[in-house]
Amino acid sequence: MDESRVYGQQHICCKVESCVYNDLRNGRCTLESITVQPNCDCHSGEAADECWCGDYKCKD
């Protein structure tokens, strides 16, 4: 098993600059875990169409 994929060893990278949890300096999410939720029931195979971070919060 690839050690980088073992539970508890993940790093959450983030490029969503508008999210309050994004550490812009390091490109990392500051949450310990995230919830990935379905975006639609479209089955397009494209990540942007099918899923999104359920923990996203817009910066004020």
C-alpha cells in the first residue's frame, strides 16, 4: 500500500483562495479532515462536475 494514502498521513492541499480554511502561504487546508460531497447526480467523470468540499466557508 502507498504510505502517502494511509489514513492519518494525508495532507489536504487547497487552491481555493476564497475559503477561510485555506492557508494561502502554504497552499494547505487548515482543517484536520474534509467532507467530500456529491455536487450532482450527473456522472460526467469530471471532478468539478461531480464533487466539492462540504466544509468550504467563504472568507468574510
